[in-house]
Amino acid sequence: MTGAKTFDSAEGIVDFDAGEGEAATVEMHDYTKSLAQAKAKSVKLVDAITGAVLKKKDAVHFDDLRPALAEFMRQKHPGIRSDDYISRKAMDDYRGQYIAELLRDERGELSNLEDEVVESLKTHDTLAENIEEDYEDHRSIGDRMADIVASFGGSWTFIISFCLFLAVWMGINLALGTTAAFDVYPFILLNLILSTIAALQAPIIMMSQRRQEAKDRLRALNDYKVNLKAELEIRHLHEKVDHLLNRQWERLTEIQQIQIEMMLEQAKAASRALKVSKASKAKANTLQSTSRAAKPPVPGGSTD
């Protein structure tokens, strides 16, 4: 403080009259806020890898990365310090490289599916797909007809209707007799029709089953990609949580140490103040005793 109405700050002396009450307090608060904003704007976040200036939303503090990823990036760029910043794009790229290297160490050469998973981790894309919709969009007219025939041929509707057809066919021919019947016993024409239907229905059903197997393979591959990505994401989350817990314990330990140091400093200050107070009292008592002893007696036995 330089006077009753001034306040010393890092930027100079600011007028501050405590008697003006709330208006002066608001003015001082606005000044402090504007000063903090000016200092914040003057700080530039620079990418430690490319040297480009970063926006605050695109910057990531290197010390916030999980240890495994940070160590991997230090191998590529040994000059990175813990207090440096990198861009989110660079973090995603190196994260993908780290995961690809991790998969190579565990499984050998990566397949196309694993490459897709690594790329999705870089770009934060989802891998879950609706196989039914994708497959329906690529079916031809013949495929649709084959699926309809296979679906009808494997239903109770087909069995019941076919039994009724056989019963009606044989009943009519038996009722008409051998002379008027169009297919006399042993129903050779009916056997020919049944053989033709079976010969045509079998490959149609096989085609439908083959497409179903292809659909199942696509579904299994999609499940594999989703599960692999989920496994990698869960591993990443575990490492990140462990890193955050370790940092939190370090900060709590540091805060506790600072509190202990402050308590010790306060105890030392109180002890020094007590010693000074006792010394001052002793000195005052000594001076008072000396002054009384040196004062001459007043005649007549009276004292002032």
C-alpha cells in the first residue's frame, strides 16, 4: 500500500478508496479480471512437435497423457518436456501408432480388420454396423426370390398345402377310375412333378443357406472389430484412470507437505513473537526499575 487511497499492483498503482464502499470493490474486481484476461491472451500454446500455435481447445498438456503413450512419443521426439503442449490430432495419430505397435507385439502382422480398428481409434469413428440393412441393399431379384422360396419351403404352410395337394390329386384320380383318370395308379405324373419340385427346390435352398452363411460371416467380423476396439478402449481407460489416481496422490502428498511446512513456519513465528514479547517485557521492567532507583527522594517523605 502506498497511501490511504492507493493499492500497489504488478501493473502500477491503482486508486482504491475503502471509504467508497461497494463501488470501489467492484472497480477493483473488474480491474483484476481484465488484467487476468490480458495475461491469459498473451500466453501462446505452441505445439512441441510442429511448432504451430494452437488454440486452447485443440491443445493437450503433455503431462496429462498416460505414461505408456507419453513414453512412446518421447521415443519419437526425445526433446519433448512434461510442460509442453501438443495438438489433439498429433495425440490421436501417435495413439494409433502406439496401438498398432502394441497389436503387432501381441499378434504379429496386422490384418485388414485390425488396421480398420486402429484407423477408427485415430478418427474416433464407430465400427458397429447394421449388417441386415447393408446386406438387403445389395441383394438382387434372384436372391430375393430364392430367399422367399427357401422361407416358404421350410414352413408348415408348405407342408400342409403340399399334403392337401397330394390328397386331392390322388383322390380325384382314384375316383375317376382307370379309364377317365388323367394319372392312374401308381401316379407316374405325380412322381415326375414331385421329382421336378425337389430338384429345383434343393439348389434354391442351398443358395439361400450360402447367403445366410455369408451374412453370418459379416456379422462375426463386425463383432470381432467392435470387441477388439472395446478391448483397446477399456485398456486405455484403465491406464488413464491409474495415471490420474497416481497424479492425484502426488498432488495430495504435495499439498499435505505444504500444509505441514506452513504449520511449522507459523509455530516458529509464534515462538519468535513470544520470545520478542518476553524480551520486551523484561526490558521494560528493567528500565522501570532503573528509573525508580535513580529517582532522588523528595524532602518531607512525600513522593510524586
